Amino acid sequence: MTSIVADVNKELVQKACSFVPKLRERAKETEELRKIPEATMTELKDAGLFHILRSKQFGGFQSNMRTYTECVTEISRGCGSTGWVYALCCIRELMISESFSEKTHLEIYSSEEDAVFAGVFEPRKIKVQQVEGGYMIKEGFWPFCSGSLHASWGYFGIPLVDQDGNVIDQGLITVPMNQVEIADDWHVVGLRGTGSNSIYMKDVFVPNHRAVSFTDAINGKFQSDHLRNIPLYNTALFPALAMSLGVPALGMAQAALEIFQEKLPYRKAANLGVEDLSDATSTHHQLADASLQIETAAMHFYQVADNLDSWAERGEYMEKSERVKALANIGYAVQACKEAIDIVILASGSVIVAEGNPLQRISRDFMALYTHRTISPITSKENYGRTLCGLDSNTKNI
């Protein structure tokens, strides 16, 4: 059985890898559309790649975080925007599977076989009222909902309130996307193809079974009792979320190096004492440094994925100290990817300013990823360092 599972996981990664040439061909179109082309979404669905973290009960592969990490890397190697949307939509499925009850799962999957999930944890503006049988979102605003134009179900953070309106906990809700308004406000320079538009809600009712405690969820107290015997659904929630935000960086960095190497045989040198750029000593150092930085990033990402899987397979929820370290590893890996891409951009010279140059797009896409607070190398290393000094992490919700 273990061998069969391994073969299935390997096949999923190979499928993801097979998309790289096609995604690179469509990268410019994706950016111009400001969303993933429908043809790409259809093909990824048909290949089963959106179902890697879905339970077998509902037609998925229920693989593991290592397989997920490798698939995201490959898709991101083809197109940064597509990799980002793919990473977040799949991880939302894991979060839905872990956080909510069987009643919720049956409601979602019985209504739509090709369910795709998008969501945002933190609302910028919200008014919530507890009502009979659940909560009424009087009004709410969540920016940066990646993949919003392709999703059928949403996953959003809200304050849970009592009957007097007092906030008693942080909550998570899931709602059909046909109950929300999607703004057309994703006008950006990086990750343009992600369709990360803002979400508005007004007078949306959320029944109790579709509202859970975020505090409980991040500490492994899930309502999905029917999935407790499946290792995947013991995965630590917040590090898994951070992985979804960080891992696309690895594919982007790999793509940058590959594209540079493909063009290198045709590049001439200037003021370097040689005719061809490939003969320049500076190029040798730059390629070696970029390659080693990418390998460093991969080791850290895969270490986190394997560690998440190891805890989950033992049926244990990852301890908080390990969760803090996981975020530090992710932040460190993202920083290594940045340094690799910076090296490639510098080695490429001024050609990257040309409109449509793929390295320019990769650089812009990466910077949009790099600025996300959840995977900040600075704060994640600080928090890990605090724990090494015997202090508490400044990150409470982890």
C-alpha cells in the first residue's frame, strides 16, 4: 500500500512538471488577463491537481505536504501567478477539510464536484451579529483574495461575537462565493494574474456549522472528527498556510535561473575581457551562487514539508516551538530565493527592462510574494530567535 501511495504522489508531481512549458507560454496572457486563463484552470482540474489535499471520501488524493510542496514548485516554475493561485486554492482545501465538520463537507462537495476554494483570514472592515442558528455578516471587506474569480467557496476570518456583540474569539467561516461581491480592484505590478481582488459581504447569513474557532483550529482542535484517522488532516494549520505563501518562490527562482541559462549561449560580454558572457569569471561565480542559494531554499522548504508530514503521520499535532521554527525555515528559504533571483537579474543586465522579458515578470511576481507579512524573513527569524533565548514568540496565532 505504501508503494502504491508513493507512486500516486510521484505521478502527481510529474503531472505538475508537465505543465511547465504550457504555463510559460501563457504567462504573458495570464498577466494581461489579471487572472488565470480558463483553459489553464480546466486543464489543472482535469489532471486532478486541485484535488491533491482533498480527502478520498470526496474524490481527492489526500496526499501529503511533501507532494503538495513539489507540485506547487513545478507549477510556479511555469508561471508565478498560476503557482500562487494553485498553492492557495489547494491549501484552503486542506484548511476546510481540517477545520470543519462532516456536515459542512457534505454540503460543499455534494453541491459541486469541481469546488475551488479561495479566502482571506483578516477582514479590514466587518460588522457581525449573532443570530438564531448562526451569524449575520452585516457588512465585511476582505482585500487580496487570490483566485477569487475561479473559486466556488470562500474561507474567511471573522470575529465571533456573543448576543451582546462582544468579541469572544477569532473565527473562520466558509460561504459559497455566489453570496459575496468580488471587486475589480487588483491593479498591480506583481502577481497580476492571481486575480487577488477584494471581497465584500452584506447581510450574509452563516449557519453555525460553517463557523468555527480559529483559535481552536490553529491549536489542532478540529471539528473534522470523521477525518481524524487520516494523517494528512493532523497537519499543523498555520505552518501549512505559510508554506503555501512561500513555496511558489522556489519555483520562481528555479525558473529565473533556467531562463538565464537558456539565453546564456547567445549572450555577448561587454568590458569583461572575453567575447562570450559564458566565459566570464563573474558569470561563473554568479551562476554558482544562484544555484546554491536555490538548493538551500529547497532544503529548507522540503525539511518543513517532511516535518509537517512526520508529525501528522504520528497522529500528533506539531508543538508550538516546532511551528515557530517552521516559519523561520520558510522565511529563510524565501530570503535565499530572493538572493538567487537578485543575482540572476544582475547577471542579466539591462535586457530585463524590456517589456515582456520573462525575468522581469518573475522579479515583479517574486517581490509581490516577498512582501507578504506571514513569510517575512525578518519577523520569522526574530520569533525563532526569541524561543532559542527561552522567550515567548511574538506571534500568538501560530
